[in-house]
Amino acid sequence: MPAAVRRVLGVVVLVLGGALAIFGAWNAVSLGPSGEARFSVTSKDPGALVVQPDILNSVGVPVRITARRGDGGGVRLVVAPSTDARAILARSAVSTVSGVHFPAGTLDLRASGVGALTGISTADVWRLSAKDAGTAQLVVNQGRGPETAVVTSGDGTALRGVTMTLTWADSAWFFDALAVAVIGSIVAAFALGDLWNTRPQGGSPMHPRPRRGRVTT
Amino acid sequence: MTRRFRVILLSIVTAMSVTGCGAAHAVLGIHGQPRANPSSVPLTLDQAKNILTRDFTAAQQGETTAGAAARAALRTAYTGEALRAANARVKLASVQPTGTVSPLLAPQQPRLLAVPRGFGFPRVILAQTVASEGPLPILYLLTSPDAATPYRISASATMLLATSLKPFDPLAKGSQLVIDGEGLVVAPAALLKAYAAGMAFPAKAVTNPPFTADVFSAQVRAKAASVAKGVAAQARFSQVHQVVPGSVYAVRQASGDAIVFGVIERTDSFAVKSGQAVNTAANKEFVLLTGRKRVTKSATITRLEFVVFAVPRSTGQATLVAASDPVVAGSGS
């Protein structure tokens, strides 16, 4: 293999290895040893908060949903099959989680609809339900999706200023990220070693390497 | 750094930026949302049991207490014709003979027979209880017409002697609601209509009935004939049976047969003959419902006939397996 091609390949491998190492380390630090990814948002618009299945059921591990009201009022958190939840939400005022940002840990909300949400407290479609003052929490297991989570006040009053947190946790994620970082580091180290060993021996035209003089006596 | 090297490096960085999100998704195992299974059960076993407990507890509360809270409890437990029957039962409780009061007055654990399959509406739950005061089980139909409306008891009937039910699909699989009678020897609506017509008085012949003869309709017809004979000197008696619209539900069983619930409204009409006055004081139900102890022109008594049929899939006739006919209304002048 020509030396120039080998050096180009070496650089490519070095960049790939370095990128893998950075990516792995960055994920490992972001997730922590528990492998926990946490995302939060605080609603500004009045109405229920909704998490659709494209986010709720997007990862194959349980998701913990926590809804917290600063004023200590009632919070009701429910989960139902998406078709049923959609029928109840209809066109009432809701804020739907529309984006998840990792590792920023933030969620995007999209407001839609008008009018109060009715029938949510009497319906029999909710597979999971939690209600408490100030904070309510649920863990949604996967396997029954698509499902939708809805946060309301539970008493018909408009909900505003609720902070919702979605948490996914899998300790394997941390070790996966760590493995990626280690593999990337090893690859980068080998590439760097190869580049070092095959570095050109001659200097550049601007800085010619001094020639060794022959010592004569 | 040569130009060629810079181009390669830039390409790599660009490619890694573009695929960065994909790599993160791969590490976290992020995937698209799962697709809904149209034949899955829309509620868990615990949900179904909680619904039964809630409705039966409310029914018991509604029938053992009085006032606005009791009425609200009845509305929580019952809907439609079953609510009409429960309200009448409460009103007539003081004059009902022992044994005809609601079996729900005795606390008991209902047995879940069938839960819905699929995400369409209406959805139904079938349950069964055994009355503490009698040996015959009672079948219950709970319905939910839409996502926002909870399940409530919409029909109940006592099983007839020597009848039984074939098993339904496992609760984890759910039971299919039969629409328009597809895959059955007779459409549920047509069956109920024919059965109602067959019980009319004066009697009307029903040719090729899709149901077998049963003790309930025989008793209804015999009693109608007896009443007509008893009041013949003072009044003309007639009896009409009309299927209540929207009351017929059919649920598929594991064998492919179906259980059909239906409600028929029976109206007993008395046209008092000219110059006659009928003393109704002995009929305490009628007096409670109408406030009249004497009628000179006409009187009606309305009953709801909650009937349950076992309908075969391909051959044979439907068989009545449960029936109840509580009084719900009366009028007189």
C-alpha cells in the first residue's frame, strides 16, 4: 500500500475513533452510572398536558412520568390506549409534547385546541391512574402501546404552570456508552500510533531538514 | 495539510454529524411508536374487576339507601332500561314479595364472563352473580357507548332452570361483539322481534320461529290469558310486546355461537267497559305506581322483559337461557 494512502486511511480511522470516543464519553457522562435520561418542561398555556405514543412508547424501557404543580393543587395523571385518549381529548385545549432534546434534557410543547376537557374523570379507558396534591407520578411499562399519557388537575379546573418530567432509565445504556468510548479510544490510539510510525522523514521545502555531514579527519 | 486530505476530513465530519442522531438513537434503543393491535383487549383484567366492583357497590348503595345520594348511586350503577327497572324496584321495594328484590342487596363477588375485544364502541362486559337467596345465577350486561362514558349495567336477567352458558374466549383475548348477526343462525334483532311477536295477547301465530319453546314465554302467555278471563266482565285486556330500540347486544362465544341480550317492553292494557269501575286496591304495585285505587276508563301496567338467548352459529334454533320481567310503570284513569 502506498504510504500516502496509508496515511489518509490512518487519519480517517483516527477521526472515526476520536469521534466514537467523544460520543461514547459524552453519552456516559450525560446518562450517569444509572443510565438515566431525564427531560422536563413547564407548561405555559392552560389545559391538559399530553404525551403521545411517538414519545411515550419510543423506547423499549419503562418511562416514569412526574407532574408537579407549584401551587400544590391537585394533579391527575392517566394513561390509556391512544385511540381512546384521542376520543376524549377531542379538540379541547391541550399542550402536547412534540420534541425531546438529548442531552439538553428539555421537551418541546405544542399547544392546540380550545375549551375544557370533559369526561376524563368518569371514563373507564384509563389503564393507569395516579392522583395527588402537588405531585403525581406513574411508571408506564412498554408492551401495551400505543398509549397516551394525560396530565390534568383532576377536578375540572384549568391546569397551568405544571412541570412534567419524563425519565427513562437503563443501566445498560451507561455501559454501552462506556464501551463505545473505550473502543473509540483504542481505535484512535492505534491510528495515532500508525501515523506516528509512518510520518515522513523529510522536512518541508520551507524548512529543510539539516543533512548529516560526514566527519572527515 | 493537502487539499485532498482536507476534503476527506470534511466529508467524514459531515457524515458523522448527520449520523450522530442515528447513533444516539441506536445507543438508547429509540424506535418508532408501536402499531395498535385492532383485536387486543382495551382494558386490563384489574380494570374490568374494578368496574364490576364499582357498579355493584353503587347498585347496592342505591337500593339500600334513600335520597339524592341513592339516586346518584343508581345512575352510577345502571343505565337505560336497567336504570328504569332499578328506580321502579326501589319505588316498589315496600310491596315486593321476598325473593323479588335485587340480588345486589346481598354483597357478593361478581364473576367476570367476558370483556370486550378491539377498540370499537359500544363495548360490553358480561358478568354473573349467584343470588344468596336463590340457586339461580343472574347474568349482567354492562355497556360503554363511547370512550368518555363509563361501563354501567344495562341489563340483567335470572338464568332459567336447566340452562347453562358455553364458555367465552379467555379474558386475556376478549370477546367479540357481533354486529348485524353475521355468522349466526339468526340475526339478534330479528330474533328479539320474532320472540316479542310470539308473546302478544291476543295471540298471533309465528311461523317457523327462530327460537325453541321456553317456560318464560309460556308463563307470560298463560298469565295473560288468565288475566283476560279474570277481568272479562269489567274490562278488555290486551298485551303488547315491543323490542326496546338499541337494547340488543350479541357477544361471540369461544365455540362461535353467541349470547344475545335484549329488552322487550310489555304493556298490559285494560279498557274498562262502560259503566264499570275496577277496584285496584289489591294491586299494591299499581297503587304505588299510579296513586289510584279505582279506575273507570283504562289502565296500563308496563314491564320490561330482560331476555338472554343462546344463539347457535350455523344450525338449530336460539334458546332462552335467562329472563326477568320487573314492573316499571303504570297509569290509570
